[in-house]
Amino acid sequence: MNTAPLVILLGLMLGLSGCSVHSQLQKAPYTHYQDDALAIQEAREAWLVLSSPKRSREWPEARKKYNACIRKLASHLKQANRNGGMDEAMLQSLPFVIEKSPYARDSNPWHYEAIFMSDEVDSTYRLRETVTVEGMGIPLAGLAPEGISRPHANMLRDNGNVHTLTAILDFDRMVDGKPTLRTLPRLMNEHIFIGRHKVRQPLAANFSVPIALFWKLSDADGTELLGAFRPKKAISTMGLYFSEPYDPKKIPVLFTHGLMSGPATFANLTTRLLVDPVIRENYQFWFFGYPSGLAWTIPAGRQRAALAELMQEYNPGGVSREMNNIVMVGHSMGGLITRFNTSTKPWILMKGLFELPPETFESMTASNWKEALTPLHCDDHTLEQLHNNFIFNPARGVTRIVYMATPHRGSTFADNWIGRLGQRLIDLPSDVLEEATRIATLSRGMFLLNPLQLKDELTSIRQLSPHSSLVKHMSELRCAPSVPVHSIIGDRGKNNTPYSSDGIVKYSSSHLDWSVSEKIVPSGHSVQDDPAAAVELRRILREHLVNVKGKKVLEETEANAAVPVWQTNPARPVILKRP
């Protein structure tokens, strides 16, 4: 067993300070040996109770004592860090040993800058509820350093994952007569099996603190308005975000936000999903962020490139059951990006750009598109741009789609005075304008009569208009027949569907005749924040899991799951029944 001074220990010592693990302070003597020995003795007695099936009535009290002992050890380590840290000799003299975190899932081992104890962190940031599980250990949030955890420099925005951890003192792993302090990845471990009888005990958890910390520390948080009106300043935030490391055993769910929004808009939704142990054990959440002031076709291209890159790394042979069954969830304009990228004939949207016979695009394929566009006399560079934006196959591996408040037929909001003002306020990157001008010379001449109109046409707000050249033909886009589509739509609680609206998008624009399910929730346009939407998405994900892995997986997870506590901030906790 490696007893070297590990970063995991230093992170515990850091606590809430957030300081670098490499801080060089003058070390003070460690003065808690006697207190640590007493805490370990109490924890050992509690462990014996918890590992005995015959003493189950004593388990609740034993868990409290056990967790209090670990909390005491952690506070001593944190105090030692404030006093200058601990050298190798001091670490060796502790009455317990430290195990390296098993959270490494890439070529480089995970390296925490800091570890935060969940009960000392505000979990209300962006969150309306706090979701916890009572069990053995103390919940932690581990901050992985930026730039180390992932190799995707171009497409995946690595700002440091925040891992959901649980610390335990393991008396089944004795080293030189000392128990082992371990930090377990909580989203990969619902239980721990202890003692010679291998008694199953739930692991304590706080699923809200890591989510709150991730979005608070992420550079994509707080950029909603900047991305909407000054996209060239926020373009560096565009890409895929992982709040937890990639897990090959879990199905990815990719969330894409809408206008004047960011990936953190799904914070409440994902927290509510984690109430369900079936979701926790079988799904991982990815988020695509982008400056929403850009025309949605532009970030759509970046999303395709990011997905292709991840497929190349995690599913190069195409045999991963999980990566071959991705679920895409798009809210508002993010739904248009999702629909475009999963379409079998995305080039249909070029009908709104070029004055060519409609049958040109209907008979076009990914192999004959150049011949079909011959009448336009495009140069090579323009052909390349058209290919990058409109000629592609559906996103690989996507087998289910969920649209939330998506304006499939546009929104009249884009045409009112607020929308028109927003179009004028948006400051587009110069390279976007340059490439668009090149394509516009081949398009309908109206663009060139008014340069400002060209700029307006390229903004996300304009491209949400029912009169947009792209939205006009959105209704012709379809995903593969084998991919089920679901809709979640808000009606502001008025119960007047099909004449309803969420305040931004009318029901007539969000509705799809060919969706396999449609859920109306009493919400405005931010349906992702409504608890009813979380319940519906949970139902959809459970249905998807049964199709992918079978009903037995769902039933086994439910049978073994610990009951979560869902606490509405700042009210008292309420025990939820299993879904």
C-alpha cells in the first residue's frame, strides 16, 4: 500500500481554503495523535456494529458515531494544513494510512487541487433543492485541476471536474495495523460491503454540492448575456463540459441550452435526476455550451466536431453499448441545434439560402451534393464552408432525442421590437461575417443591398423567427425513423393546449406530430427548471435504459438503492419514495 503524501490527503487538509496543494508553509507539529487514536477506536467499534447483520437495529446510531469520527479526522487534517502542512515523517506517524483515489479514468491519474467537505459548502448556488443520501462516510467534492483531466484541448472545455466523493475509514483494509482512509467516487458506488459477512451499507452522499461548485467555478457560468450579445468575447467558452469524468459503463445524456442561457441552466434538472439511483448508476451528463448570439448553425458544427472527437477516443471500434445509445436533450434554440445535427438530410435547410429548384435539395445526398450545386459556380473555399455547415451524416450514436420548449417553427418573439433590438445589439465575430458574406453573394440578393441586414440575418435571434430562411424549412428535417423523439412543452399553467404558449414559444411551434410522447408542464419557457419536466425526463431515461440494457438492470438497481433525501432549500428535508 502506498503511504506517500497524496494529493487526496492534502485536498482534505485544504478544506474550504481553495489554496494550491503546493503551498510551502512552515510546518507546525501535529498535535492530534491522541484525539485521532480515540476517534479511530470509536470508528472501529461502530464498524463492528455495522458489519454485523444481527445488530441492524443499532446501525443508525452506529453510522452517526462512525461518520462523526471521520469528520473529526478530516478537521484535524485541515487544521494541520493551516499550520503549514505535513511532511513525510508526520504522515507516516498518523494512526491511519491514506489510499490513492481510484477516480482515474484517463491516461493520467486524477489530481485534486482541493477537496471540500460538503457540509461546509453552500449547496444553494443555482439550485432549488439539495439531494443527499444518508449512509456511511462523509460526502466530499473533489476539484480536479484545469487542463489535466482531459486531452480534448479543442472541443472539450476542461475547467476542472468537480467529483462527487465519499470518505470512509476502512477497517477491512488494514496496513501495518492501521485502517485506511479512502475516498470513493460516489456516482460509481452506491454501497460498500463490509466485514466478513459482506454486509451492504449505503454510502453517504451529497449530489448537489459538486454541481453547485462546478458551475460556480466553470468559466461557462455567468456568460449567458455576454454570449448572447457579445459572442466574440465568449466564444472561448464554446465546447462540451463534463461535470464528472467519463465513465464507460454509463450512457451519456447530452444537454444543449438555448438563447441567453448557458450549460448551468440545467443545474436544477440534473440535480433532480440524481434523486433516482437508476439514473445515477446508469447515466452520465454532458453539456454543450456556446455563445448563444451566434446563428445556431455555427455552434451546431462545433458540437458535431466535439461528438466526433469523443467517439474517436471512447468508441473507436463502434462497439460501446453506452456510446452507441446517447440521449440528446435540447432546450429552446438548443433543440434546433439537436434537430439539425440528428437530421438525415440537413442540406434541406439550404433551400432557404439559394434560388435553386426544390427538387435539387430533395434528391441531394452526401455524395452528389457538389454536382447538385454546380449552377452556383462556387469556388473551392465556399464549397468547403457549405460542406462543413450543411453536408454531414446524423450525429453518431444518438438513439433518443428530447426537445424542451423548442421553436421548431420559430418564435414571433424574434420579430417584435425586443427581438429586433436584440439583433442590433449582437456583436458577431469578424470571421463569421466574412464567411457569411462570401456565401451571401451566391444567395438571395437582399443581403447585399443592406450590409446591416446581413449581420441581422446571422444572429441567433433572427434565425429563431418564423420568417427566417432556415426555420422555414426546419419542418422538413427528420431524424432516422428508429430514433424516438419526445417533447416537453410549457403552458404557463393555463391548461389551454393546443392554443397555449410558454410565453416565448407557442404550442403550435413546439408540437411535433411524430413525437412518441408529449408532456405539457405548468411552466413558462424555462421548462427545464420545472419539477414536472424532471419527472418526465426521468421517465424517458428509464424507458431508454430498459431498451438498451433490459428491465433487469432497472429492477436490480431499484431493489438495492438507498432512499435519497430531497431538501428544498432552505426547508427541512423530506424523504422521497422511489420512483
